[in-house]
Amino acid sequence: MNTGNRSFDATELCSRKLWQLVNNREHAIGERELRQAVHELTERRHYLQELQQIGKLGQH
């Protein structure tokens, strides 16, 4: 995901878009952005089962 000059703010994205970023590594996001996206999804309590299945819950 090319964010250009803007910094990545996971709170600005909908849960579906965050899930797409976490689940689909075609988007070029860094580890910091990935952690933010996972954290935001867990805070919203969305996609928890899916995050656990792909092994992302323990990484934030």
C-alpha cells in the first residue's frame, strides 16, 4: 500500500480494509503498519477468529 507522504493510520480505515491488508500480502505494508492494523482489528473485536487462524493475534 503506497501511503505516499501520509503516515499510516489504522484508525482511519474500515475493518474490511484492515483485514484485507493483514490477510493479503500483495499490499506492500511494513511490519509496523501490519502490527497497527492487527491491533486496530483486535480493539474493534473484528476478525478475531480469522486473525487467530492465520497466527497474527500473538504478534501485536
